[in-house]
Amino acid sequence: MESLVRRAARSLAPLVLLGGVLSAPAAAAEPPAAYDATVRITEHGIPHITARDWGSLGYGSGWATAGEATCTLADILLSARGERSRWLGAEATYDDAVSKPATNLDSDVLVGDLHNRRVVERLLDSPAGPSARAREMVRGYAAGVNEWLRTHEVTDPACADAPYLRPDVTETDIWYGVYLANLIASAGQFVGEINQAAPPSLADPGLPGLPKTAAEVPAAAAKVDKEALLASLGRDPERAFGSNATAIGGEASSTGAGMLLGNPHFPWQGRYRFTQQHLTIPGEYDVAGASLIGSPVVNIGWNDDVAWSHTVSTAYRFTPYEYTTLGPGTRYLTPDGVRSAERREVESR
């Protein structure tokens, strides 16, 4: 099976060739920019995307991903916008199979705070922000997603007829989705704790049980429940998570070429499922491999010269520490003196 989609200019409607039948899409709003990409979907459902520039390459990637993983991509964008509660219910559990489960409201509060403080926008504007090439790909990716949504009917029963499936995806939405993926080993493990934190009360002043003498320190340390501590940091024996990769040189292979096996232990479904794609700008760029849904680039892959992978260990590298609260209230003791916790109200979307 082959599927081709091209958009040559802003003034031209895209042509879609599916199963040998040429059809014009339904009338849609004028796209925001001109892109030119060809998407060839091969027998096993792998999109081979060829484009003339980085924006068009991202456009083809977004178009292909929207068609292959419509509902998962839509779910990622709901999280990135902080709109899970609005569409899926505030008390429903959000479980991405990697981070600790939390309610949709908890997720939205965390993300809403990021939006209120313009965390991603400030990163994009910083000198250490993404390259112009990456920004062009993300801008094109959003346009490709919108183009697919404008011209196709969603048939996946997981989200068919969902009112949030609209061709209004922005590049900022994509960047927030990427940013949230980078929080899985930090704030992603404490979403509930962050949003449900409450100041001490008279009934529970929150004062730690500190040893009174040096002799009591070892005994106090012995009382620490290691498994309970790791569980509070997100460890769950029933949710095995890690990865491995193995490489051999050409002298050890039958073909005389080096080989790399990447074996990421990411979920087979949901937010962190990998999909395959092949990205080409003739004469300039030719990369194939696996990408997280919502990412226009290849995360694990190869080109003519090198192959790469990445691994995720099961180690927990958090350093937990506790401030002494001066309750009731929100005051706490620091090495620099007494401070009060900051209160921030999140504007809901």
C-alpha cells in the first residue's frame, strides 16, 4: 500500500492518493504557510517522508503521525494545553504508564502553572533554546497535524467524534508536549503531591521526628522504610521500566558492518509509544528510526554513517530532603532563615 500527500503552495489544495483513488479534500481554512512534502506509506505502515526543507519535513511527519496515532496525539495535546479536565473529567485518572498516575485535574494544575509562568515560551526565547532548524520542524509538524484533521474523518473509536479534535494545533502546543515528556523523571513523579500539598495544621503541624542526640541518629536512620521511600518517589515493581542497547563492530558481524540493537522498555501503547518514520531532504538529510508520538524528529535511529540509541535505567536519582515547618501556617526554616511558601493560583483553561 502506498499513500501520497503533497502540498505545493498555500494557494493550492493538497492532493491525496489513497488506494489509487484521487480525491480532493473538503473545503478548509487556508493553511498558514506553504509546505511541500511527500509521504509514502509502505506495506508495514512506515511513513517515508521526503521534503525540500525542514519545515516541510516536519509537516510531513505531523501529517503522517496524525493519521497513524490520532487519538494518542490528541491526548498528548490535551495534556500539553492543560485541558484534560475540561474534556475527560477532572477526577478521571491520567496514567501514561510511566509516571505515577494522577487525576486529570492534578495534571491540568501542574501544566496550567507552567503556562501561567510561560516556562516553555521563555525556554524557546533563551540563547540556549532550540535551533532554527528544530523550530521550523515543529512549526511544520503542527501544520501537518492540522492539515490531516482538516481533510480526514477520524474513525478510531477511542476518540471519534470527540469535540476537542480540531485543526487548531499550534507549535507551542507541540513544544509543551515535548517539555512534559522531559518531566517524567522529575516533576512527573510528584504531580499529585505537588498539587495536593497543604500547609500544616494544629492537628498535624508537620514537624519531623528528629533524633535528640547523636547516639539516636543510627536508630532513626534504621527506621527509614526504604521501599516506602522509593514508592513515594514513583517506584512500582508492577511497572517495570528501563532499557538496554547492544552494539557490535564490523569485525564481529557477518556483513562486515557495525550493528546496533536498541531495546527501549517504553510502553507499547499510550503517551510514550514509539512509532517509526523515515525523514529525507535529498542531498542533505536522511535519517530513519523511531520517534515518540508528538516529536517530529527521530529519537532512536540511524543514517548512512552512524546509529544511536538511548537507555532508561530503573535507578532513582532523586535526593529527598525535608524543610522544618513552623506550623501552623506556611512558614518553614531554611539555612538562610525563615521563609514563607509561595502561593500561586492557576488559571484554568
